[in-house]
Amino acid sequence: MDDGKETPHIHASIITIGDELLIGQVVDTNSAWMARELNKTGIWLRRRVSIGDIKSEIQQALGEESRHADIILITGGLGPTADDITKPVLCEYFGGTMVMNEEALENVRQIFSKFDRPLLERNIQQAEVPDNCVVLQNKRGTAPGMWFEKEGKVYVSMPGVPHEMKGMMLDDVIPRLQKYFRFPHIDHRTLITFGIGESFLAETIKEWEAALPVHLKLAYLPNYGMVRLRITGIDSDADRLQRELNEQFETLKKQVSEWLITDKDLPLAEVVGNHLLKNKKTVATAESCTGGYIAHLITSIPGSSGWYKGTIVSYANEIKENVLGVNDQTLRSVGAVSEDTVKQMVKGVLDRLNTDYAVATSGIMGPDGGTAEKPVGTVWVAAGSRNAIKAKQFFFRYDRERNIEMTAYQALNLLRIMVIEEQRD
């Protein structure tokens, strides 16, 4: 163990194992979570690799990743069934012999006893581990983790079940890595802009970006009409890094102030919610084409019950008319996808849910339903209060899912603008 060695950059690779990942049956959320936790510790993730339950591919991946990284983190393939081959492959790769770990066995027995389930031989075998690994006990499941060291590299195998992996990472893996290596400090500053494209933004700040110190990197992360700008720095001196990042971040904020919506890495719905909470205001939504997606974005934010009351999903015209009070003549003359309709939807939800603000959407998401006058992607959104309502038309060019997402984010941003304007007044 090298407790005193200071290494400027410690790199990690993640290997996720499982055929289900390769065919899209299961989405790999483990890697993203692990990358965030590693980064907090000062470990830079260099590569992420997904492979199937094939012995030769697992062995090849171990050899390949050891050439790129100091730490190789492995998830998956530790279950009790025949397709879970990670443990025997690792045992062979590191030249070990399988032995029964009594602490892991007792953990398996306790879990099965607690749930009054029969303990099968295949469950007992989960407590077997290579004799040349450090066993990481699984406090949330039956499969123990394994820590190997070879030629100065650290290899850690963990369960693929997300909550089991997370517990093992936080309780054992990261603390052990912090003792094994001395890490540099990695920190970030993130802001979010809305209403300016990535290329135009880059042109606006090109002189500032070109003058950044070499150990500070700027990343552009565009999505849903927004661009996140993230400055990342690496330094052995934490205080020096903080000062330098803060100085550069303040300059960046001034340069993009026209489009800046937050100087924190927050979801747009949370940005809106913070403005509402600040003034003790509430909002509700009336959704047609977004079908409750805005409500989903809002209620995904912890504490949103403090400023969000609910939604009326008025997908059919009869709901717009009978529940929200949209005028029948409006629907017949200009249609559901119109400025007048979304404004009346805002008025209706303000009255029926008794909130300070409301937002409404109506549009043609596709792939069918468009006309020459209103093609697929035509959308109207409105936001407002009892004092004023603003509406805006958009023409999106994406598929149905993306059109819904873009509509939701544009509606939230229009609401954000309305709330800020009324706060100023």
C-alpha cells in the first residue's frame, strides 16, 4: 500500500458486465453514479466499457483497462445463476482458489432467514470468494464484493444491483481508495444559459476561453434549448483551486449574463421553484400536448410541494372546455393549438387550482396530426398570473418524444421569465 505517494492524476475505468446491458434491456445507471462519486474524491474517470457475460471478453477488458487506469471498477455478474460468471473469471485471472467466506455466508443466512425463504445451494455458493482478494461485505444483499491488487493496480468487483453497489462504494470502496492513493483535488463550477446556441455562445466567450490556465477546462453541455457551461479544475492545493475557479467563474457569468438562468447545476424546474419559494408563490399546470410531463419534471424536485399544486391534463378538447373553461367558439374557430386557447387554459387552471401562476401547453407532437397550416411540431405555450399572461409559438422539428420535452422546457422557461418580471415590479 502506497500511503505517502502523491500522484497528480489517478485514473479509473469502469467495466459493466451483463448481456442485458448490451441489448438495451437494462439501462446502465451505475456508471453515471459511480463517475460522480469518483470525481468528488479526486479520481478522474478515463473510460467506461460494457461487455457481455463472456469469459474471454471479461479477461480482455481487464487487461485493456489496466493499461489505461490505476483503478478498475467492475459491476455485474455476481448473482446466483449460471450466467453470472464474473467471480470464477476473476478467480482464474488473479490466480486464486475459491474458498468459503464465513462472514459472507452468515450474511446470506441472515437475509434468507429474515424473509423466511429456503436457502439453496446456489445461494450458499454466493459466499464463496477467491482466496487472494479482500472481501467487501454486502450490507444490502447477498453477493460480497472483491478487492484485488496486481502490479500497482486496484481492481474492485461489485454487484450490479444499483442500491447494493452504491452502499459498497460509499461504505468500503471509496474509503479504501482514499487510504491507498493520495488524490489531487477536482472541483467544478457550472452555470446554465437559455436562448443561445452552443456555437454562438462559444463565439461570445472565445477570448476568455482561450486565456484559461491549462489546468482549467471548459465543457459545453447543450440540451433542451439550454447550454450548461462547466469549468473543471485539478490541483494539489484545494484553496488555490477554489480561488482560481471562483475568479474565472465570476468573469464567465458576466460575459453570459444576458442568457444566464442560474449559476448552479440545477434542473430548470428547480430554478423556477426557487424563484417561487423566494416570494411564497405557487404554480399549477394545464397540459395538453405534454400530457403531464411538466408535472413530472416539477414533482421530481424534492420539496416541490411547497410551490406546486397540481396539473390538469386536458388532452381532449372537451376537457379543455368543460374543466378549464376554454371557450367552445375559440376551439371551433382557431383550434386547440392556438394562442387564444393556451391563454384561456392558463386562466382556467389559475381559477380552478387557485394558484399565483400557471403554465399551459397545446401542440402537435407527431408523427401524425399536422396540416399545411399547422405542421407537426407546432406548439403554443402560455404562462402567467392574474395580472398578465404571455404566450409564445414554437415550431419543433424533432420526433414525438423530443417535441414533448422541448415544449416542457420552453414552457418552464417562459414561466421563469414571467415570475422574475413580476418580482421586479
